[in-house]
Amino acid sequence: MEKQKKKFKPGVSKAVHLFAAPFLWTAIGSVLMVRGFGWIGPGLARLLVVLGLLLGMVKSLLILDKTAKKSLCRIMEFDDKKCIGAVYSWKTWLLVTLMMSAGIIMRRITDPGMVIGTIYVGIGWALFFSSRHGWRQWYVWVNRD
């Protein structure tokens, strides 16, 4: 029975985990920034993109950089063939679920516009910018020999 459980476990190498962690942050951050940019609207309102980027930079430097480094330390302790879902802790997956739910609820109760667009740009940039730690760790890992 134990062999069957391991047989169907989606285990991957440490290198895959080190790639997946920053890839997810980069991809999700990019999508959020594009959506936010679209909701902000044309003209002078586009200056809100700058505000979003500044807020995102603050969030990245004060909060997400620490989270990214902590996640990378967890991954570096993994053995090969650890489940791909372990790329983030269960607490992080819970936070992701809550944030996705909050985003869906926000878009349902109000028309996405300049405010939500600015928030999306800020969160997107914070994720995108903090992913640099993961990309650096992945690069070092795959080029270690």
C-alpha cells in the first residue's frame, strides 16, 4: 500500500521546486499588473500605475522579500521527489486562497476601476519584484557544478 501511495505522489526535484516558486510569483504578478493597468483607464489616470508600483515596491521590500526567502529556505531543506504542492507551505496556500477569494468578491461587489486597478498593479509588482530572490536561488542551484 505504501508503494502505491508513493507511486502516485507528484514528486519533483529540488530544482523544479526552485523554478516553480518564482515562476508562480512572476506569472501571477504579471497577470495582476496587466489586469490592473487595464482597469485604471486612459489619460492622466495612468499616473495611478506609478502609485501602484510604489506601493508594490514597499510591500515587496517590507513583506514579500522575507516571505520569499523563508520559502526558499524551506525548499533548500527538501529531499528530491518532494510533492510539487510543497513548493509553498499550507499556510501560504491558505493565504493564496483567501486573497483570490477577496479579489473575486471585490470584483463582484464593485466595478473594477481605478482603485482596484491600482491595488492589482501594486500587488502584482510586489510579487513580480520579490520573485527575484527565487530566480537567483534557482540560477545558483542549476549552475552549482
